[in-house]
Amino acid sequence: EQFFYHQSDFDQDEGYKTLATLLNQLDAKFATRGNRVFYLSVQPKYFPIVIEKLKQHGLIYDVNQASNRWSRVIIEKPFGHDSASAAELQKHISHSLDESQIYRIDHYLGKETVQNLLVFRFANAIFESLWNYRHIDHVQITVAEEIGIGTRGHFFEEEGLLRDIVQNHMMQLLSLVAMEPPVNLSATAIRDEKVKVLQSIRPLTEAEFSLSAV
């Protein structure tokens, strides 16, 4: 295992140039052939500038020209702050990246308990036959965090707790609990079943919020 650190500002060209030099040196030393994954653990407003600079300085390859090497970008949620900003963000990202190069993730799905939901539901013959409305009265999803806001006050001031927890983490859990069995365990098949769940949710009216929300 090898760790190397490189520090620079998002909008400074010089930082990307020195990063490219460092990565080329590491490619030569460890024979990694230029294969790269960039994990953008930054606020969504910085995604476009970082991706644009990575592409500008040759750190992200054109998929039609790079036959023997690959580059990927991992984008952490939240993806925008509303539908319009998400669409605008997608437009900027698609200008520099092919869809096959973009990995949009929710780190909550990496939790062991969350990953076990699929096995618990679909690999257990006892629970699978009982997991339906005839045998389940209701489902309550509780996100009990031990860690508070801490030093993330600025992040929550801009993004909000609902966007950070409810519309991604909790919706992912809801989808895994309520989805029908996928045709296989591929990412596409699981995603398709999740989408069906989300499309089936009846939106709350404004009058219902006082009765159904705390």
C-alpha cells in the first residue's frame, strides 16, 4: 500500500500540472498504466470546476481515444440542491465526461448493515415469502446518529439536513426495504427496482405535513 499527498486549490492550473507530473511518475514507478479514479469529496458547487480542470490537463481521458487505460470520477451526494441545479450540474459534467466514466454514490450504501439488507431479504427463503403487505403492518426507518454536526456546520448551512439525510440515505434504505426482487444482483437491475419504488411513493400534500411529519 502506498499513500502520496498533493495539495492545491481547485481553480489553480499549476496544481493540476504538478498533480499530472506526480501521477506520471507514479505510473512509471508502479506500472499502473495511467488508470485513475478521482473521488470528489467536495461540495457539489465545486464539481464542474474540478472536472473541467482535470479534463483540461489530461488527467481525465477521452473514452474514444484511451484504448489501453481508463479514468473515472466518483461523485459523492448530494448531487445539486434541487431538480434544476441537478440538471445543470449534469450538463456541465457531461461536457467533460462520458456517462461510463461517472460514478454517483451514496456512502451510506457501503455500511455493512445496509449491504446485508439484500441478503437478508432475497437469500432467506423464510423472510422472502413473508416480506409483503399481508404480513407486514408498517416499516419504520430510524437514522440514529451518534456523531453530531461537529465541524460540518458550514456544510449544513448550505445543503441542509433534509438534503443530506432524507432525500438520499433514507430514500435508499426505503428502496432496499420495499423493492421487488431484481432479476439479478447487477447494479442496473437493482437500480431499476429502486426506481419503481420511488415512482410509487405518493407525495404528501401541504395539509398532510402537520399530521405526518415531526
